[in-house]
Amino acid sequence: MNMQGYYSEDVLKYLIDLVSFNSENPPGKEEAAALYVKNVMEGLGAEVTLDYVEPGRPNVIARMKFGDGRRRILLNSHLDVVCSGDNWTKKPFEPIIQDDKLYGRGSTDAKGSLAAMIAGIKRIHTNSENEYDGEIILTAVVGEETGGLGTKSLIKKGLMADAAIVGEPTNLEVITLQKGSYRRKILFYGKSAHSSTPHKGINAISYAARFVVEVEKLNDSLQSKVHPQLGSGCISSTMINGGKQISIIPDFCEISIDRRLLPGETVEECDKQLDIILKDTCQGIRYEKIDLSLDKYPVGISETEEIVK
């Protein structure tokens, strides 16, 4: 995150503090970061509640009214971050600034936006010439990286507003559309044998590999259709698990698939594309396609909406 610009001192302080909390998901360790946001917002005079979606995993809901407070705007960002992995050259939860940029896991996705939202609310609260009239509802949610657990909880509980801004890394562009998502797990069942006699077995990993190659070809074909805001749709093989021992022909392998949809594309269309690949690559082996219940259709709002303008 570039740290120059108006009101950057507060943004920087909040961001450094937020990034310092290890809130990796999985497993979902957002509570410490949530309590920090709660304390900061209460210090600004907000009415704050914690919505525990699971033990140790609370959403933060902070409300502040200005003027008559009749119109409500909701600011939403998330507390969780994806796992850090092993290839960091810096410590992911010890934020540092180099060349006017802050480095740390979650600084962009999406603790930077959360820090900016808190700083913006503070500015409205402390500005004696403030003319804002309405209620601001800040929601710092859990579980965004694994299916939107926190936001789904708020929706089920009836949290409503007149308009909403979701903080995600967009290079400061106003984005009014979002790709859909389609996720499946494919299970390949082969037959084990000793690796010295591979012809006696059915190698599940080999079949999975053929499947992955065809998924890559499908991804290449998806690049020909480009949306002016969202770019191209895509599909990737993102996780693999298989094999028990180096000297045994594997009788099982699983592949996880992540597909992103453009407006006009459907989950049913994605299923058909995947079924064609499976039929072509899996003759002679049993397989299962597991629905991970994480499907989302593309969504968006008109650019003529008041919140966009």
C-alpha cells in the first residue's frame, strides 16, 4: 500500500496494527483483530457489537450516526487473510515500510481498505465542519476468504443499509461488478499395485494429470471472451492430493477446481464443460465430482446508481 496522501497517518497506524495480527484463514484466527477494531471504534464513540459466527470468530458491527441518521451506508471489509506460504522474503505479520510501501500479509487484501474506512470515519467524527448526514455502519467480517461466512451471517440476521461499499484491492477504481465463482473437487479412483509392476494397477494420479492438462486448455479458450471491467473468465486446478507411498501405484487422487464466471455465464454451463473433460480423460477409471456448495453468480449494480456517482 502506498502511504502518501491525505490523512495517511491514521491509515498507516491502523494498517500496521491490523497487519500485525495473524488472522490466517484457514484456520480462521480473526478474534484478536476483531477486538482491536472494536476497541478503536468504541474509542471514536461508535456503538459496537460482536457477532460470533463460530467460537473465536466474531464479526464486528460498529454504528455511528451523524445528523438525523436516516440514510444508512454500510462499509464492509474482512479481517481474515489467506495463508502466508513459505516464500516470503519478509516476515508476513511484522509490517515494514520500504520505498513508501508497506509490506505484510493482508496489507492489500483487505486490511488496507479496513484501515482506510476506520480513518475516514474518524475524520468525519472529528471534523467540526462535518456536513455528513446519515448513519455509517462498519462491518469487519470473518471468513471472507473461504466462502463469505461472516457476511452471510450478517445477511441472515437482517442487517440492511441504503447502500454499501465493499473494500477490496481495485487499484482505487470503482468496481460495480463482480465475477461469479464455481468450485468443485474431483475424486479419481484407481487400483493400487507395486511400482515394479505398474501394469497391474490403475494410476489415479496419471488420470488426474490428464484432466489438469485439459483444464488448462479450457482456461486458454476462456481468454478469448473479455469483459470491459472484469477481464476474462478463468479456471484453475488449485489443489491436489494423492498417493500413499513412493513404491505404490496410487489408487486415489483428488483435484480442486476454481472457476470464475463472467456475466452471462452460468453454473450449469460450467458443469457441462467439466463433464466433457471428465468424459474425455477418465475412460477406464471411476471418478466423482463433488459440489463444494460455494457457487456464486456474477453480480453488479448500475453505474447510474447514486452511490456509484
